[in-house]
Amino acid sequence: MTTDLAVIIVSWKVREHLDRCLASLRAALDADGITASIVVVDNASSDGTVELVRQVHPWATVEVSPKNLGFVGGCNLGLQKLQGSADAYWLLNPDTLIPAGTPRRMLEFLGSEPRAGLIGPKLLNTDGSIQESAFRFPGLLQVLFSLDLMPRRLYFSALNGRYADYLYLQDSPFRIDHPLGAAMMASKQAVEHVGPLDTGYLMYCEEIDWAWRMRKAGYTNWLLPDVTVTHVGGASSRQMPPETTRFLWESRARLYRKHRRGMTYGLARIVVHRAFRARREATSDASWLVAYDGITRAWA
């Protein structure tokens, strides 16, 4: 049976966040009158996540992975399980809270914009302030900003791929390069055309790559500022800082090789190598040494 929406949530040791996410999602879907198939892909958690879903949220299916597949692997497993079951696929982080009205509005927009590939809601922090929800595709300047080689006063400017604040305060959807991956919804047509997420990314940059591939295939990506999702942010990734840094920069290397060839990639590679060689020489922490070695190999 085809439903309105297929929802994929990848979870790793965030039981409490997931509980709140699923409760809010169920309430929003019921209020909006939307039929949905929900799958939680658990990446070998040991905190009772599986038992929680089965006992408290039996309306959701839980897929148990014996090993940590990462965000991309987990999402793709969910996409495979729900393939062809809905008109749209919603990839939700477990640390999100969904208000009534958001699922319906996003589905309505996809229905009205036949070439839409990826769309995202306006993300809010837990205090209600606006969280940056969309970005331009990264180039050399974003690398320099990430390495603290650009003035901090310009960090939130268009130079660093940011969209103007006023766009988030209006009610009209606006075109973007890519949404933040916390609550992105993809059209069935676009997913069938470009395929699932690239498994070459363990975590980070996968939504940028997906959006870039959709753009190259002729689809458009959008931010809907008139609907919101609350996003805590970093609930899983904060658990392992050195590894997280390595994953981020390894993913960036793959992204730039695929989509920023030529001079941009060449200059970025030189800058990254110099920056992380210097950081390696300045530390004796074994975990960070491993991370820095991995980064320099990825950008070789």
C-alpha cells in the first residue's frame, strides 16, 4: 500500500531524544491526517532504543543493525525497506521535534513543485531561536572559514555560504543549494532518478552531495520558512570529538573531489594539508594524532 509519506530515522544511543521525536511525529501526523510508514534504523545501540520503539511506539518499525552503519548506511537501509511505499521520503534526525502542520505543508509543497528534489523546514533551536537551515554549495572560502583562516565577523555572511536572515523571516519558500540534513524531505521522483545517499560518506556532507546530484539532474532544492522543526543538534556526534573531526574532513575531501574539481579542489587540498600538518605537530594526544593522519590521507 502506498502512503503519503515514508519517514526514516537513524538512531545511535539517543534513546530519550528518539522517544520525544517519535511522540511528536505521531501527534503531528495524526493532526495533519497523513498516512505514513515509519522505520527507525538502530545502529547497534546499547541503551534500550530497540525496546523503547517496540514497547512505546509499536506503530513504527525498527530495523536493528548488528553494527553501526553510520548515518548514510542507516538511511539507505531505511530507503531500501520503504522503497516505493510513499510519495515522499522524510529523513529525520532523532533529536528533532515535529509540530502539527509541518508534514502536511511540506507534502503540499512537493505536490505543487514537480521538479523539487530536496526541501527542508525552518529549523529552530530549543530556545525557539532560528537555526541555520540551508546553505550554498561549498567552495574554497568555506574551507578557509572552517580552518579559522577568515575573519570571524564574516562567518555568518554569504561569503561562508549563508543565506540572508530576512529570507527565514518571510513566509515564501526560497531556492537553496542544500538544506541541513536534520529534517530534509525528498520527492519520490528525485530519489528514483539520482539514487540513494552515497555510501562513501560515513557521516557529514551526505546531504550536500545528494542535493548537488539532484541539482545536476535538473531538480530544485527549497527551504520552507513558514514551517518549523525543532532540532537539538549533535546528540550523537558529540560523543566522539576526534573521530567526528576526522569523519567531517574525510567527507569534505570526497565531496570536493566529486563536485569541485580543478583549481578549487587543488587549492583546498593544499590549505587542508598545511593546516592539519601544523595541528599534528602541535599535539601529543593519540586520538587527535590518528584523526589528523586520517584527514591528511583523505586529502592526499
